[in-house]
Amino acid sequence: MMSEKLTLSELFALFGRTTDDTRWVGSADSEEYLAVVTYLVQRSSTR
């Protein structure tokens, strides 16, 4: 099984942010983290 990595740019794009918003990562709320986890789980199960 080959795994594809989610780039930082792709992660930021999920929330409509740019890579200039690096300070956002440390202050993401639980809903944002849950959305990322949900996305990654769905992404991996469709492959």
C-alpha cells in the first residue's frame, strides 16, 4: 500500500487558508482538527 502525504498547502486549503497563516496551526480548534482527521480517514479508505 502506497501512502500519499498531505502537504501543508493542502491542509491549509481545506480551511481556506494560505501557507502564510502558519501561526494558525497551533491555534486550530478541536473542530478543525476533527475535520482533518475525518478527511484523512475518508481519503485513506477510498484508496
